[in-house]
Amino acid sequence: MLLVPGDPSEPRRVDPHFAAEADAARALGVPVAVVDHTAREHPEDMVAAVPAGDDAVYRGWPMTIAEYATFAKVLDARRVTLRTSPDDYRLAQDRTRWPKALRAVVVDSADGPLLRTWWIGGRCLQLSAGIDLVEIEPVITDLALPFVTADLVRRADGAWRIAALTDGQISAWPVSRDPADLLAGLF
């Protein structure tokens, strides 16, 4: 199941920012449920429209680590399991918890243009031709996270380095790309 935020002015409707992804999921036969972000202070109300008993991927607005843990807990009470556990979300969001091998390929500042890459189950979803991820791929694979994005930058010597890594659930999918590519990879 795909979980997407509701429109703030009409919380039972899909937020327009995520409507194309919701439509792509439905076209693939993936159930879609709306999460009411206006009810964040009442987590049970936030997930009231989510049907019970399914595995789920969230695609929506960022949450703090604590908010995500609460979100997962109230979904679990409905027998809905997020594919990205609270521990996985924490690891993707908290750079201090990254293993040494990952920190070795991360740059502190990026001077050049960034290339966003999408990783599902440790595999890059789509990659432009000519990009060599020989040092990056094993490190991201070893993280064993279900869904992340890595923003890459090319050093002067041609090596690619990670400028940022975050949970893929909260990374904006480019409007220039077909959301069905992302949803097909996830489901």
C-alpha cells in the first residue's frame, strides 16, 4: 500500500503534490491511503483513513525521527507495517549513525552540481550513462536500507562522492520523470 499526505485544505483528498504518484500506484494496482498531516498531534487520527493489515511505503512530507517512530507505532496497531522501520528511518536521517565506510565516501561540501540517485533495496533505480558508482554502490548496499536517495557530486579527480543521503520516502520525485518508474521499483 502507498501512504500519501492529504491535501491540507481537504485532508481526505490526496495532496496535489503527491497526486501523480498516487495515480501511478493505482494504475499499477497498488492500494493508496491518505494520511492526515493536519492531525500530527493526534497520531491515531492521522492514520484513521488507512485500512488495516498491509505492508506500506510512505511517500510524503518529512517527519522528525520521533514523529516517524510514533507514526510507525500507530500504523502497527492497525497491523500496517512500514517497509522502512523507525530504525531504518533514523539511520538514513542521522549522519552520526552512519558506518565508517559510508562516511569515507561523503563530502562535507559540494562545489559542483548534484545528481540525485534513488536506491531501492541497495540497488540504484535509474542511473545516467557514464556514471561510475564503483565506490558508492557497495557502501549504500551495505546500509541495507529499503529506500534512500543519495545526492552525488563529482570530485575534480572524477570520483563520485555522496553529498547527502536521506530516506527516500521524503525525497521529492522530479516532476520531469514519470512517477510510474518510482512506483514500479517500489512495488
